Amino acid sequence: MAKKTPFEGLWDPGEDKKAETIVITNVHQVFPFIGKLKNASDDNKNFTGQDGDIHEDAWQVFKDPKWGEVVTYAQLAYDPEELFLSPSYSEMGNPAFSGSQDIKLSYSGNLTATQVIDRKGDSKAAIHWVNSNMQTYLMGFYQNQNLVFEVAFPCKIEEKAMCLGKLKDINKKLQLNISSWENASVDMLQPSDNKDSFWQDPYTGIFPDDYEIPSVKVKTRFTDFKLQNLNVPQQNAAYLFSYENNYGLHYIGFNKEPSLLSRAEFDKAHETQKHIEAGSLDVKIYLSESEKDNLHQIKATAYMKNKQQLTINASYPVKDPDARDEVMDILEHLKIAQF
């Protein structure tokens, strides 16, 4: 699909290498939003292989004599979950691509929505403006269950009618049958403040370090838990998330304290205790559960960077049928800094 997109000048970096041509194009810096996809919980590992979420993917660059540098991307994921693009991007230069001087450079970009955003069942289509590295692109995004297709090409604002025509040509030639692209008008390419189609961080950061970077991130966006006022001590927690429903009060509190143990010693000391593995670093969270006065209580602990340990206390009414799954989902998605 990526190679069949109707542009000329299909670029093969392998041929450049054979000709001993210095390849200075890093596709992810020139086109920073291509293939940079997230699911709603930011769990998409975005790489192929046994441990990744992608069955296969491919990108292709065209050095088209009329349009300039164009990129297309296609992904086939294992699961048909909805995927999103982050609205902004920033990265320092990589000397491996452009020489030692590139490390002094930075690359950034921003996405702006247009009026063209369409969801139908398991499919989603959109057209975005991309501002990246002093260049403006028109970008088409399409997902149909576990298939994703993206295309981006240079487009001046005053030439948006021609660019929209090209996007419609791509839709026709690849037989994508994206009705929102086909029915789009030039007026619908006006920038929009709508950010619903972009990824929104579901995590709340707590315990900031000296550089104001959170040491722990808690995924609460898809729950009723809200971070409470830190100036009001409750349940002896430095950070307390809570809410109340018809069943009663639900809370989960976080504290940290110094540890005299290394991470290996910490794990050894808790090796007989029940545990779950959380986050991308497979951090072990050791926990125990009990019931008292019609409340279910979970006490947990995990190792943190700088020889510290995180302690967690959660409580919820026994009669609430969904409460345990909600708390366990939070624990399993905790991001705890180890270095």
C-alpha cells in the first residue's frame, strides 16, 4: 500500500548506500507524526515482533519532482483498538544521521485539526495540517479496525485546493473508500481547535524530582478518581485520589520513604509475597488484601529510584462490583521511575 501511493520518485535508501551517497534524511525527524501512534492508555509499544503490538508496518518516501518529499505509512496491528496521534513533537538532533553538528539542532512539529474528522464504527478518518521544521504539510490519517494508513506531503496554504485534490486521488487510486476525504471541500480545511482526534495523556504525575519530572505516573483519566487537595491530610497520604458513589468512599493514596535496600535486595525481601508487574519496566508491585467493616483494603509497595520505596493504600466498599478491577488497573499501569 505504501509503495502504491500515486507519487513519483520512489526513494530507496539502500540504493543511495550502494552509490556511497551520504543519506542525511531521518524520516522520523522530517515527518515526525508518521507512525508515532498511541492507544488511549499509551500502552501501544509501537514496534513489531513477539512483544510488540504491530503485526507488520512499512513506510515509504517519495522524492516527487512536483510535490517534493512525500511519506506514506501503513500499519497492521494485532488488535483493532483505536489509535491516536500526539498533537506535538520535539526531539534533539541525532548525529548518526546528519553528523556531529546535528546534536546541536532540535526538531519539532505541531498538528492542527481541520473540519474533516469522521468516526464510523471501527473506522476513523481525518485530515490535519502539519507544521514541522519550517515546512507545512497536509496529512491524511485513516484507521479501519487494525489497519492504519497515513500520508503527508508539502502543501502551501494558498495551494490547499490542489492538495485536497491530490488526497482525493490517493483515496481513489488506493481504493480506500474514505467518504470524508472524498466529500471534503476546501472550506473544510480551515484549521480547527478541536483536539478530540488527538491523544490525551491519561496519567497524573506525582512525586516530581529536582527537575520537576514525575517519579510516579498514575492512570486515572478513565476512572472517577480525582487528586485531592494536598493541603488537607487524608488517610496519611502525600497524594490521595478519591471519589464517592452510592456504595461509599473509594480512595487510593501514595507515600514514599527511604529504603536501605538495593532493588535486588528489596525484591528478595518480598519474594514470598503476592505481586503484579506494572508499567513498561516490569516493576514488581507487592501487595496484600484484607476486608474489614465492609471495606476491601489493598496495601502495596514497590521499589523506586534513588533507594526509595513507594507505599500504596487503597480502600473501597466490598459491595461495589467494579471497584477492585478499577484499582487493580491503576496498579498494573503505574509508571514508577527506577533510574
